[in-house]
Amino acid sequence: MTIDQPHDGQPLAATVAAADAGTPPAGTAAPPDTGAGQVAAVVWYHRLSAHVSWRRTLAATIVIFTVWIGLRAVLEFAAAQLPGGQLPVLGPASGFAARLFGVAVCTPLVLAAAWGIERRPAGTVSSIAGRLRWSRLGWWLLVATGFQFLFVGVVVCTLLVYGLVVPSAVPTSPSGAAPQTFGGEPGRDVLIGGLIIVALLAAQTIAEEYQRGWLLQAVRVTRSPWQAIFAQVAVWALLHADYSVHGAVALVLVGVMLGWVTVHSGGLEAAIAWHLVTNISGGVLWLLHSGLAAFGPDIGVADVDSWLWLPAMLVTVVGYAATVARKTARDTTTPGPAAPG
């Protein structure tokens, strides 16, 4: 038996359809007719663990977050004990790197909990196909990149409208003086350390989406996905509690969008793509502007926080969600046993 096989040996569609009775959530399209007088069972992403006992899901959730928080605390403590609090390659970004790695470990924790505790295919956390759909991830990475360019364009236009120049939107160094390119650090150090930071940032971003996917499937109050979407937004907001009011508004907006596109597209690919492109592009820009010091204890990505970013965020979030809705209109269904009645 492999990690992607159900423990009971039954096909995934049959297992979930039996739990859900093949009925889509309220307000959604009816299941398609198979042409043989039968209706294909609907498998919704947020209902993929509906057949699992809530006790198992609760136990798995407690294990995931307990182990994750414990590992993250140990890593951050270990980073603080380093000579000068820094690693030779990462310098002032050492603590930030430890925090990223502390989040990244959540991906294997989620997959292991799904398979070992909930006793379902680990791949069902990724999508309704029981695996991460790589071709779709590649497509959504291209789409998300286009929307990132749109985001930058709207930000620049917004700043110009208010009589500001682009450099003034970027925080200065703690001393108040505008930092030099790379923050005055040697280019080689920024290159090597920057590659490590970008890799960890990608791993951390993917882990956050697997956290989101787990929460979407763990909250099973009704068949409607909205309770689960708002629940994962609440948890995500608590994990980013250091944001200001403007940052919190953007966070909620993005959280709702990422939760919705995950449910609508039937998997994590669209959400991972948007989150990856946004985080990595932002991280690279910070590296080019301020070097590794951008991720030091006194200044970070979360400091770029102004209501002037909200129009661009609104445009890109709505546009991306609309694109996902148009492109993946049928990704929430998969062939299965006929619905009863």
C-alpha cells in the first residue's frame, strides 16, 4: 500500500460520495448527467475528508499544530543562540530564515497526519485528483505572474496620483537613511544568502497553502464551503497578528480569495501559484533594495504596509479569482457512483 492509497482500498470518489450522498453545496451547479440516466457524484475539495471521523480530524489537527509550534519555537530559539544571532551565510536574515523553515515543516506534517491519523490518501490534501496537478500549477504560475505585473502597475499609478514617488513607498533603514543597493552588503553574500531565503520562502509559502487546505477540509459544519473559508481566514489572520489595520484588511481579502479558488478549482495549485509569485517577487525586490538586512529583526516585508497598496491588491485579487472561475468551471466534479434518488 502506498501513501496515496485509501486504507480501506475503496476508490476515493466512492468513499467521499458515500459520505456526501453526491450532493453539491447550496448555491452551486447541479452535478452533470453522465448520459446514461445517472448523475456523476460531485467531489468537492473541502469535502474530501467528510468520511473521516471528526475525532480523527480533531486529533490530527492538534498533532499538526502542536508539533509545528514546538518545532518552530525550537528553531527560533536555536537561531537566537548563534554567535551574534547570525549564520555566516545569512547574516542578519538568520532569524528570518529560521522562521521560514519553521513554517515549511508543516507540509510533511499535514501529509503525514492525513495518511497516518485520518487514514486517507495524503494526496487528497493537494486536490480532488489525489495528487498535486503539476501542469495546472505551471499554468497558474504564468497567470499569477501576469497579475503580479498588473499589481505593480496599479501601485505605481496609485502612488503617482497621490503625488508620491516610488522610492518613498519603501521603508528606509532603521537609522533613517535610505539604504544603498543591496544594503551596502557584498553582492556575493546577497546572492548566496538570497537564494537560500528565496528557496525557504517558497517552501514556507507552499506550507501555508497546505495549512489552508487542511483547515478547509477539517471544518465540516455544512456542505457549504464558506464556513471553512472564513475559518481558515481567521486562523491565518491570527498567525499574522503583527500586521496593521491596512495589512489586516489585505490579509483577509487575500485569505478569502485563496480559500475560494482552492475550493472552486478543486485543489491547491491556483492558490500556491498566486502566493508563490507574490511572496517571491516581493522578497526579491527587498533583496535588491536592502540586501539581507531587509529580513533582519528591525525591518521586514510586513513593514511595507499602507492603504495605498489596497487598490492594487483589490484589483489583482478580484481579477485572479475571476480568471480561476472562468478557467476551472468544472474542476469541482469528478466521475463517481450515481447520486441516490
